[in-house]
Amino acid sequence: MTGVISSTPAHRPVAVITGAGAGMGAACAQRLANTHSLILTDFNSARLDATAFTLREEDNADICATICGDIADDAVVRQIAQAASGANGDCMVLIHTAGLSPALAPWQPIITANLVGTAKLLDAFEALLTPSFVSVILSSTARLFVPAPGEALASLLARPLADDLLQRLEPELGKDEATRAANAYAYSKAWVRDTV
């Protein structure tokens, strides 16, 4: 679901912020509210609407669009990229904070959000890249607490958009759900750090 709120002033560059409904994403949106026009995304519509409302009320933010949905959903990623490309070439910033941790989800959604969603988002934004484009993709120190992936795991992580990724990853991530969730988080964030 996309909500177009205003047109983009020509004098402000556009920043896309994923995971903008709370936490780091909302903090980044607030930080840029006075200098950039914002495209905000989150999977939780109530949180996204609340962030947008607060930014407009407290910071007089210009919000080009709000896009609610799963970052790994092709249609949602297309909406985000279309909103960014429709900003008359003024989209200069991508801040990607959307993701899941073991405290929030089991291993499959963690891989889907952190690895697959990030790969899809970066592919969609490739056409918008210019020498002055800035991208901030959040990783985590969790990657420091797992060994380097073996050859089989590294090969799977190198192909985040493979159709059978989850099925093939499961035996590589551990023997129980808690271990798989922790490893899914750490290795998905290691992919971000080592690939992006």
C-alpha cells in the first residue's frame, strides 16, 4: 500500500528509508527530516503512519510517500524503486534498516528479510545509482560471533535470490530452531557486510 503525501520540493534531495516505522529507521528519518524529502517504508502500517505523522508535526518533514509491505515482496520493492525513480532524479540516499533478529522471528523470515529482501532492494536501486548516491545498509556485529561460513554455506549465501535457498540453507544453519535463527541472523548480516 502506497500513500503519496506531497510532491517533492526541487531544492531537497530525496532519501528512502526502510524500516522507518521504529528504531534505527525512525531515528534516521528524524535525522534527515529537515534536509531531505522522505520516502518511508515499513511492514507495519500503524507504526509507519505514526512515524510519518510525528515527522510532519514535529519536524515539518516533506514526506513524498509511505510504502507499507514486506521488503522481500517483489511488488513492494518495485513500489519503493518506482517512488524513488519518480522523484525527478533527486533520489540521492538509501538507508536500509529493515530486518529481523532472532528475538522477532524464526530463521526463515530472518533470511527472507535480511538476505533476500536486501538483495532485491539493491538490485532494484542499481538503475538509480549515480556518483553522488549514498547508500547505508545496516549490518551487525553478530557476524563476529560465528565462524567463517564453510564452502557449502558460502556458496548458498552467494546466491540470495535462488528459488531453493531456504530449503538448501536449513541443514547448514544448525540442528535446532534457536541455533538456526541465531546463525541465520549472523550469516545474513555477514553477507551484508562482506557483499554490499
